[in-house]
Amino acid sequence: MRDIYFGCSLVSLFFLCITLFVFCYFRSLQCNRVTIHKHLVVSFILRFVIIVFLFEPLVFGHDVYYTRLDWFCKTIIVLSQYTMVSNILWMFVEGLFLHNSIVVTVFSTDAPYKLFCAIGWGLPGVIAISWAIAMHLTMETSCWQNNSQSPYSYIVSGSILLALAVNLFFLVNIIRVLVTKLRAHNTHESSRIKKAIRATVILMPLLGLTNLIMLFNPNDGGSYASVYQVTNVVLHSNQGILISIFYCFLNGEVRRVIRQKYRRIKIQRILRNNSRRYSRTSSCVLSQTEMKLMSSGYFIVANPNLTDGLRRM
């Protein structure tokens, strides 16, 4: 099970890096929605980097070197909590932005990125530091082992539950408005709205379900615990793959710009090959012409320097 978790996390990390490259490379994709997507992808990249770092010694049978220094191990655990909360809060920002765009217009100007960054990057820091202080004051175990059993674990899990509850409200309200618009106006605008929220409608319940399962660990040692472990490993380690698929690989705009880039490269390659072929043909024709002129003596007459040289010989 641990190997599957590690392997799927590596695949998720690879997919997320490709997604971030696509979002950054193609300028025509730049918009408010994609900017938020990039922050979400970066938060998951950080999350999976920490997961790979934590599980690599265990999977390959190496010495768990990060446990040698207790403060370093605890720092990694705090960063893990930070990135987990950051993932959920950037999903909350996704829902907030989409809800504002479709249902109500709270932000009359461009998206308030300072507010979004404060929610997605700043607030998780406050939550993670508060959790770390509580762990430091109440738990004396090495590397805060079994920290999920602490009553202060709800500093993190409670924040996640609150964000998921608000996201669920956003999702229900967005679907309600979408159905109303699709019934009233079957236009191109409605089609665009439908495409814009398809990924969020699919991802929000899935990511919420994943984290809800993490929060309610049965710990009974029986069949429920086994089901929990399998479900948790499969859903949690594949989050990056799902984000990449629905936000990037299946996105119509992304596929369009990639096709355009491929066609542009293909045309440039054809033009380059034709140019080289024309250059070789021109050189061959020019060489044949020079040989004819030399055989008839015109080349020597047209080149007095060469004639003087031949006379000296």
C-alpha cells in the first residue's frame, strides 16, 4: 500500500509539473481563472514533494534520516499540514471565484489576488503555526507521532471542514444558477459557462470526499480500516492526476492552443526543409553554370586577376 501511495504521488507530481508548464508557457491562456489554477497546482506540487520526501526512505529501505533531528522532523510535519490546508483553501478560492463570476458579482473589478493569496497562502500558515504550538505544548513524543489522536488536531481538520462546507454551498448554488440559465437561454454563452464550471463541479466533490475520508479514520483494525486505507491511498495520491486531467488535459482552450502550437511547429519545419532544398538546388545550378563558363573561356575573361595569374604561369 505504501508503494502504491508513493508511486501514484510521483505520477501526480509529474502531471502537475506538466500542467504548470502549460499554464505558464502559453500566453493566450493567461486569465484570472488560469492564474488561480496555477496557484492551486503549485500548492499541490509542494504537497506531493513533501509526500515523496517523507516516503522515499520507507519505500526504498533507506535510513529515515529526517527523524535524526527532532526539530527538523517536526518542521516537515508542520509543512505537510500547511500544504494540506493550502490545497483545500485554494479549492475554496476556486469556488469563491467561480461563484462570484456566475451567481453574484461581489468583485466589480479584476480578481483581488492579494485577498486570494492571503486565503490560499497566508491563512494556512496561521493555522499550521497554531497547530504546531498546540502540539509543542501538549505532545512530547518524538516527531509528534500519533498527532491525529490529539484533540488539537481539529485546528487543522476543523478548518478543512469549514472550507469544504462553504465549497459545497458554492457548488449547489452554481449548479442551480447553471440549470436556470441553460433552460432560459440555450446560447453560446451558456455553453461557455457549462465548460468553465465542468472541472470544478467534478473536482470539488471528489477532493472534498477525499479529505472527508481522511478526517474520519475508523481505527477499528477491522474491515472498515482496510477499506479506509485503500480508499484514502487511491483518492489522495491521485489528486494531482485528477487536477491535471480536468483543469488542463481535457480543457478545450488548452487543447486548442496546443494544436495551434503543433501546427505552427509543423509549418516552420516544412518551410525550413523547403528552404534547405531550394538552397541545395540553387547551389547545384550555379556550379553547373560556372563549369560551362569556364569551358568556354568567359569565366577567365570575366576574372582578370585569374587571367594574370595564368599568364604568369
